Amino acid sequence: MSVNKLGRKIPQEYADKYGLFVDQFDRKPTYRRNSASVTAVLPGETKLRDSIKDVIIESGLKDGMTVSFHHHFREGDYVLNMVMEEIAKLGIKNLTLASSSIANVHEPIIEHIKNGVITNITSSGLRDKVGAAISSGIMENPVVIRSHGGRARAIEMGDIKIDVAFLGASSCDEYGNANGSHGKSACGSLGYARVDAEFADKVVIITDNLVAYPNTPISIPQNHVDYVVVVDAIGDPNGIAKGATRFTTDPKELLIAEYASKVIVQSPYFKPGFSFQAGSGGSALAVARYLKETMIEKDVKAGFALGGLTAHLCEMHEEGLIDTIIDTQSFDRGAIESIKNNDKHYEISASMYANPGNKGASVNLLDIVVLSALEVDTKFNVNVMTGSDGVIRGASGGHSDTAAASKLSIILSPIVRGRIPTIVDDVNTVITPGQSIDVVVTEIGIAINPLRTDLIECFKGSDIPQFTIEELKEKAYSIVGNPEPIQYGEKVVALIEYRDGSLIDAVCQVERD
Amino acid sequence: MSVNKLGRKIPQEYADKYGLFVDQFDRKPTYRRNSASVTAVLPGETKLRDSIKDVIIESGLKDGMTVSFHHHFREGDYVLNMVMEEIAKLGIKNLTLASSSIANVHEPIIEHIKNGVITNITSSGLRDKVGAAISSGIMENPVVIRSHGGRARAIEMGDIKIDVAFLGASSCDEYGNANGSHGKSACGSLGYARVDAEFADKVVIITDNLVAYPNTPISIPQNHVDYVVVVDAIGDPNGIAKGATRFTTDPKELLIAEYASKVIVQSPYFKPGFSFQAGSGGSALAVARYLKETMIEKDVKAGFALGGLTAHLCEMHEEGLIDTIIDTQSFDRGAIESIKNNDKHYEISASMYANPGNKGASVNLLDIVVLSALEVDTKFNVNVMTGSDGVIRGASGGHSDTAAASKLSIILSPIVRGRIPTIVDDVNTVITPGQSIDVVVTEIGIAINPLRTDLIECFKGSDIPQFTIEELKEKAYSIVGNPEPIQYGEKVVALIEYRDGSLIDAVCQVERD
């Protein structure tokens, strides 16, 4: 057993393989970018195949290979389950599943794990039943959790070598030019899928909307695509567009949002041309609403918003408050409509968004990011992966990517949730190291990371209540008592890879009642 | 000395290295795509450099390396000469120049060749003084002529390994997101440059128009760019936008155009949704004008135009006669304006356009292409490279790419030019093999390639005068007499690489008077 700089225990075997986390910018790699295998397609040859079964066979998929999917269809996705069912029927075993993330709707993969079809997984997150199953120890090998930027890095550096990518697209032509912004199953940006298409050896586009050549705009170009399969439906539009533009009415969340908005406005980064990212949670949405008011009042317009986009930010773009949106994932119907209709709502790949190993990711130029947390500890480490019971239910997402790279990272978190403290001595699982977190905002006030002496200076005399992170933790513990330690088993069920490829934490098995 | 299937002599050393041309679709390669070297750019680091000199030094450019440029600025380009001058001043020698093409304006490279700065060249073409200098034998190593698709293939398969790409862009941000459609030096599509940016180890964007981040639309993404240098001017807008929309009034050219238009309309490919490409010459423009009349008359709209685009085709798009334009190079001011303003005038890379080694190029789906020729021979082989004096003055361009891949390739050519026959027994230099050419159109009528028995059947009873290619040649020779054979020297000054990487011809030194 090794212990990394954050004091997190990592089994020696994995410590040796991945290296231990040292610092958010410890690694500045130089390497030759990985690349795909190509077989030329000549005039007269067609890429259209009759069925998913046919295309699996023709792709050459074999035992032990790696398959990938994107999660732009969220809870409406039909593609992963459709394809994995056919793969299972064909008797192919021992696959690595390298989805950009895994949703509740992908529960059938539990059976594929039990049947030996899937024996390794890498993903940004694992929700509900799949997360619980993984935490209960159904896999022999630990799942590797990667951030969105970290996944792109792993693919481009060859840590993940995708043999066959099965990529759903709501609009596609016979040669594979594909986008997600048009068609009945539109999901908006195909930012994650673009990376897979570029680096996978075989690329299959699965569509329910075959259009005349050439299909534009082109998110995935034909020269990255081997096969096209048309199916009746690639997803449920309601599940795809999930996440309505709903503002929170919870007074605690509104208070957090108001404080966070003040932190932004009083920071040195709130000036014409500033950039920001805000997620899809209720509080984050409310922050954007408060921020908008101040932007109008003070006539401060943003240069760009990055994301992970919601309808609210797209409206701000349409109203002229945000010049450009660069979008790797469209969270809701409003964002999906916006990327279709607005020229300056521009799709980017997950690599351009956040890959720490490339020639410069967009997060590097981000001023402000507003993020959520399941837990924050007194070292400012953040957990967005495991619940207070230690069970996997979250996603790494772009959390550590944006927190590390932005100039001001703000965590929104109540001090307690129900009977559970949110500000704690030690988070169950570290996704983002404390050094990346600048300000924690709660309903009673904020805590600024002592590393940011400049911010502490800046906020002297601010009207926002300020505490140390220890004081916030004491408040939380005084309300709900000290948390019970979780009874973990010995078995490691997930490795938390930091965006640079090192291991920042490991998650052990939890025996559930 | 080896002799290929077309009877062309290839020195053994090069025959061994490249292989001999066999057939237009002889090679269907499977390979791992080449890739670039990457050094990560971390938050806080800048890509901006003060001068071209600084960036050459920092790029690590050394003796014996390969540098590349694009030719989207045509006769208005300042970038190549600016950069090569600094390289020469730094004393770097023995470079390979891998420009997408070389224009008249690049005459200073003659001095760089003589001084040993440049010792190898690969390019689509060589014009005027540079072509004449190469033909006179100033280089020890032969220039390698590649088609646009062939160049992309060579880069992606690793035959050309670019160490440093210096890419001019008329609009760019601090992180290197670049396009050619905006700014005072706009050149339209950056289709050639996109390939270099993706595969070169070091990529420098040179711009005279630094804009706020993020610059959209993004032709070259930041994650392919290492450095950005701002200069006063990257080109002369008049030279960049050269090629006015001027219709020919030459009665011979108009007659050729009228026959060509009839060939298209009477062919089986003229139907709703058809696709075509037509070049920028006077006759090609006139073909498009005649074709437009018939399209309106018969209510036949095109699915897409591919190119190499001119203003005339862009107007047809704006008038609803062409649904989509996919554009790897914008030939004139009208095309440059169009790609900026029309969503469905869409930029594509040279690889997507015509690379015969990728997962399917756009030319594969092209119905009709209209091409020019310096010479056509009785085997239908076409020369667009050397003049009747044997001197290099042309460019391979997309000629062999589109001719091979399209369903109907039409060559526009008068039977004589001045006192020189154009239809000959044997072309001086083969760029496109006869098997790729379907119909030769002259001012006295057409010749259909005997290989196309289907077309011969189709045109039985047509009102277009028809001849055998031998008859056309006899006509030409009867007017101007048999051409004098060219007195070539022994030295090979250029290798003509077919799009698949094999050698289709070699050009020898010519002693000029």
C-alpha cells in the first residue's frame, strides 16, 4: 500500500502502474499523440451496414478489446444498451467499457458484468444501481474514474486505446458526417464523442436520422468514421433533454447562490470580457441568475461561457450578456436549441475543453467556475463521487479540470444535508484536491482557501460572512453531530485518476444493509 | 531505370522507394495514422511569441528538418517568404519545404535553394520562375509533386513528417484558434492548413488579426497550435482574392463550355441532388453558367458542389440551385465572402476532400468534375504540369483526385493552343492516368474514353459531335503539324507521385535557350 501527498491510500500495484498524485500541475508531458488505425474507403464502397449485429462482427470486435460510447443522450440513451446486448448475444467477453459516463438508464450493464462480458470499466461517473453494484464489489477489477479532461488525455496519450467506438448521432449522412444538434433525437454538442471518433480504430455511427450528403454542421467528420448503421431510435427525446430550466426556491440554496454571486462580483475577475462556467444544479443556476442582474446593473459583459451549458446561460448569450459560448455538453433542451441556432454557441471537443495533456485546453483561460460538492473537507478537498455511505453515485465530470485551471473556483455547498454534515474533517473520496479550490460558499458564509492570500486580502471588509473552513466544519458537526465512520471492506472497487493520470484516491467496497 | 504501367520511365532508386503506378485503385492501405508530438501547455503559460525569429528558435527547427506552409493566400502570400528569410538568416540549412503549393510570389526560394537552405521540396505545383529554375536543374534532389489528396495521404501515412508548420491565418486568438474567413487578409477556407496543424510536431499560427478568445469559427483548434505570432500583414488582400468572376468571351472557349454542359446534361448523372466540381478557369466558369441555365429550365438542383470554389458557384448556392458547398479552397473574393456568410458553405480539410488513404474522401461521392488540361494524349492521360517546352509551370491540384473518384470526369481542352497541339500522341508528363478520364471536350466535339462503354451507349444519337481521341489528335496535328520532341537532359528534376503514393511519372531537366 502506498500513500499519496493527500494521505490517500493506494494499493501498491496501482501506485506503480499510474503513479501517485503529487500536485495539480506536477506533470507537463511531452509525447507523441496516439492515433487510430485506418483502412481506406474507396469510391463505390458503402459505409452503411444493415444492423448493429452486422457492424459488430465486421468491426472485428473480439474478446479483451475496448469499446466506447458517449453520454450526450444522458438518461435518454438507447445506444449503449442496444449495442452491449448484441455484443453479449455474440458471446464476446472480457471487454473494457470506456464510456464517457454511465447513467441510470445503463443498469443492464450489471448483468453484462456478472456474465463476464464486461470486465473493466473506465467512466466519469456511475449512478444509482450501477454505482451501488460496483461499490458492492461485483467486479474483479476496479473501475477507473476519470474526469472529462482526464479521459481525453488518457485517450490521446494512449492510456485508453479504443478498439471500437459506437457513437449515437441524431443527424448523419451515408459517409458518417455526424452532428448532435439536428434531428428528433438531438442532444446538442457531441464534444465527448469527437475524441472517440478521432482516436478509435473502428468508428461506428448509429443514427435514427440519415440525411443527404453532406450533413452539416460536421461534429464528427467522415474521415473518422468506418461504418454507419440506421436504427429506429437512438434515444428517448424526453430523457435526452432532461434537466429543465428550473430555478430553485429552497431558501438555503438561494442564500448560497446570493453569496456566491457576491464572491464573483467582488473578486478581481469580474470585469468586462470575463469568462465563467456554471453547472446545472439548482444553486448554480441561481448564481447565474443573480450574476446576470449585476452584469446588467454594472454593464459588465462576459467574453465567454464554457461548459456544460444550460438554457439560462444560452439566454444570456442571446441577450448579448455573453459574447461566445463554447460547449462540450448541452445539459437541457434550451442549450440543445441554442447550439443549433446560434453561430457563436460553438461546439468544442472534450480535449479542447479540458485535456491537461494537450497544447492548451479552454479551461486554462477560464476566470471563474462555480461547482458543487457532496463533501468538502478542512483541506478543501472535494468529493463529488461517493455518498456519505461511501457508495459510488456521482461523477468526476469537469470538476477537477475546471477547479485546477480556472483563476477562481467556487464550491457551492450547504454545511449539512439532512442529518449529514457536508463540511467534514476528511472527504470519503477526493476528486478535486484542496489546492484547486479557492472559495467554499455555504448558507452561513464563505471560507477562502488560506493558499489564496490575495483573495483573503481582497475580501477584507466584504459584507459576505467569512469563516475558516474549520469553523464551517464545527458548525456542521454542532448541528448534526460527528459523522459515523464508514465501514469499508478491503477490496478496491474504484481508482480515482487525477486529470494528469496519477492516482488521487481509491474507493473500497461497502457492504450495504 | 524502371518503366511503369503507363510506359513512363522512373529511375530505379525512386521506383524502389515509392513503388510504380499500377492502377488508380491499386492500393487500399490499412495503417496507423501518423500523429504529432505534443508538449502540454499549462494554465498561465502563453503561446504568444514576439517575432518570427523567436518562434523559429523556440520551435527547435534544425538542419535537415521539414517545414510547411499553406497556399490559401495564393499570389498575395507574405508568410512563406517572411519565414524562410528568417530561417535563412539563422543559418539553418538542408530543409525540406513541404508547402501545399508554391506560387509566383515565392520566387525568393530560388535563392534559398542555391544557398542550401532548401534541399528538398514537395508541392502541388511550381509556377513561372520557380518552375523554370527547378526544370533547369538547380536542385540536387527532385521535387516531389503531389496532388492535394495525395499530400494529405502522405502526411497522414507519415511519408511527409512535418517538423514545424508556419500557418498564416487572417483571424486568430491568443491560444491559436484560427480561421481564414474573417479579417482584412481573409482567404476563405483553410482546408490545406488544417492537415498540417493536425500532424505537424510544432505549429505556429502567424496572424495580422489577433481577436478576443475564443475566435470562432474554428478551422484550426487551439489544441493543434503551439505558438502564435502577430505580424503587421500576412498578405496582400488583392493577391489573396485574385481571380475575378470573369466570364470568357473567347468563342472557342464558349463552344467547349457549351459542349461540356451538354455532356453533363445528357449524362445519366444530371438529376436532382447531383454533385459536381468545376475549377476556376474561363471555360469551367462558362460551363457552370450554361449548366445553371439548364438547371433552372429543367428544375434540377444540385445536392452539393465541391472544391475549389468560385463566386459563380456560391451565387448558385445562394440562389438555391446548390444545396451545400463543401470547400477546401476559396478561389476568389466571392467565394471568400460566401464561406464567411453562408452556413451551408462549409469548410472541409484537404484530407476529407480528397485523401485516397482515409476512411472515405468527399471526391468519392462526386458525380461530375470538370477539369482543364495542358495536354491530353491518345491514351487519355492528362498533363497539367509541364508546358509544351517540357518546363514545369503547373500544379497537380485535385486533378487526379477528382478524376479518379468522380463518376464522370470531363476534360476541357482546345485541340490546339497557338501553334501547339493540345491533343497529342503522348503527354510530356502524366498527372492523371487515362483510365480516370471519361470525356474530352474540345471546340470541335468530344471524345469518350473507350473504357466507358456505358457512356458511349448513352451518347449514341446525341447532337454533340463525337470523335475518337485519335481523330482529335489527327485534327490537331493537321492544323499545326507534328510537335517537335523536347530535348530533355538526363537529370530527374521532379517525381510525379500519384495520389496513392506510387510514381506515375518523372520530369527531366530541360536546357532552355
